[in-house]
Amino acid sequence: MKNLGQMMKQAQEMQSKMAEMQERLNQVEMSGASGGGLVKVTLNGKSEMKKISIDKSLMVPEETEVLEDLILAATNDAKARVEAHLADEMSKVTGGLKLPGGMKLPF
């Protein structure tokens, strides 16, 4: 029974750490860019868009497809940075514990 009690304690500690991490993710902002920095997108740690910056030189009506592609690329860049940050934070919380395939945290 000692092991079960110890496991429950560890689970509660991990749950507490997860709640702390969730709160920190609200504060984190990661930016992605494309077109040599002409388009910048900033997301928070939960992948919610917070800011977008578009250089005025890209505001050409005939070039909307280029602008759309640059926005998409900058958003994907920012999202990749958020995911890398989240993976790093999760590694800290779980102590490097590898989760079974298909299981993702936070739940």
C-alpha cells in the first residue's frame, strides 16, 4: 500500500504543477515571422492569436495571395514555437516521462 500512497502523492504533485503550467501559458507569447519579417504573428501559450503585424509594402490589392501565404507561414511559425515551448514545459512537469501514443497533456 505504500507504493499506492506514494503514487497518489506524485499524481497530486503533478496535477498541481500542471495547473501552474497552465497559468504560465496564459502569460507566454511567442512570435513567428515570414517574408523576412514583413509579417509577424504573436500567439500566447495556448495558441490564441494576440497580435499580427503586416508591413504596409505588402498592402497591394493585386498581391492578396502573397499576403495570405505570408500570414499563414508566420502563423505556422509561431505555432511551431508555441508547441516546442509547450513540449519543453511538459517535460519539466512530467520529469521527462514519455506518454503513450495518442495521449496528450494538458488534458
